[in-house]
Amino acid sequence: MRETRNSRTAKEKAEGGDLPGVWSAYGKLLQHLRKRAGLSQQMLAEAIGYSLEQVASVEQGRRPAKTTFTTASDRVLEARGVLEVLQDDVDRAKLPQFFRNFALIEAEVVSRFSYDPLLVPGLLQTEEYARAVFAGHCPPLSEETVDQHTEARLSRQKLLTRVPLAELSFVVSEEALRDPVGDADVMRGQWRRILEVGAVRNVAIQVMPTGRGFHPGKNGGFVVVETNDHRHLGYFESQGVGCVVQGAAEVSAFGLRYGKLRSQALNVEESARLVERMVGET
């Protein structure tokens, strides 16, 4: 058993560092609530429809709880939302380590504008597309890590409908939309998802068509956000390294570039028609 645990720990560290502290804290709280209710791990597992191994792993902080696990446990243990209030933090800790700091900022922004030249932006990705992205990671991720990263990416999409609504703008290169990630069904589902989200009133999706020549996005993707205390920040990443930009001059330059990108891209209506044609071509 010790050898198995050690090998798991080495693999986890290789894929992104030590296990998040919030998973351990959640597990200790779950264990406390379970014992207070007079239940064994087996009894709790049967009551919430999960395996004994899953309950034990969550209590030990080795595996994060899914929303369905938390909702069921909260109900069975009569926790009155104590576990549910931790779920967003548990989900956020499933993200790649380099992205977690920005994810905290992103969750509470007033506005978020992004340019994505290589892939469909994470906030717009379907589960199948996101899973294909993580499955292609180099070096390869374990199936469990792919599952966790995918779940965390989908959890971030709460921002699309969060109240109060955030103002969201996406400029996506046509190459990113056409480059196949997964099979044809995955791409068709992804394009339909873009049309669906683009119809939401606080979301604007524009496509930067091929053949536009040089534009400010040629230097790479980036994000500009306004926080709930009205600070403006930038963010960019490459090769598994993310950077939050706080300097006023740098963030201002990001904003100017984004404004130019929006003016050079197809407008919202033209972009939707292009995506509709792509759906029809498959």
C-alpha cells in the first residue's frame, strides 16, 4: 500500500504540484460531519450513491468532491450548506496550478475581453472539446487529471450566466475555429455551442478571419479584465506558464490592442453567419 501511495504522489507532483490544501480541508470537514452524524464511510457511501473508495479518497484529500457528491453529502449529513459553500474553491483547485490565481480574479470580474488565436477559449468550450485539449497534453496527463481539468474548465463557465452579469467579449481567430480538435462531431458540437453562447445578451463573439494580414493579435493571445473594485488587469499564458499583468502602462496597451482587434474582426452578426456556414459544411 505504501508503494502505491508513493507512486501516486510522485505522479501528482509531476502533473502539477502537491495536492491542493482546500481538498484536505474539505475532507476533514466531511469526516467531522460524517462522524457527528454517526455514519461510517460505508454508510455514507451507500446513502449518497458513491463507492467507499471515493468517500475515503475525498476524506483523505486525495480526490476532489464533485458537485453531485457535495450536494448529496450536504443533504444526508444535514450540513445546511457548509460543504456546498466550499465547492467553488474545490473546483478551482482542479485547474492547472499556473492558472489558479487568475481564475480567482476571473470569477468576480465586471468585464472580461479576450483574444484567442490557437484554440476556442475555455469559457466557450464544450466538454468534449475541452477533454480533447487536455488529452493531448505533453507530457501526457493521467485520465483522472484530464477529468479534473475538464470539470474545472466547465465550472469556470458559470461566469457566462453569473449574477450580476459580467460583460464578456471574445475575439477568436478563424484558424482556431477550423483547426480540428477531436473528431468532426466534436467540432460540430463546438461550433453550435459558440452560436448558442453568442446569442446570450452579455456575450459578444467575433471571428478574426484569415487573410487580414498583420494585426495586434499576431503576438499571441491575451485577456483584459475589470475587477469588481474597478481595477484593470491583463493576463497571458504560453507553454503552461501564466502571467497576471498589473502595470498601468502594460494593461493600457492590452486594452488598445484589443480595441483594434475588435475593429478588424468580423462583427457579431457576420461572425455568427460564418460559424453557421461551418456547421453546414460538415
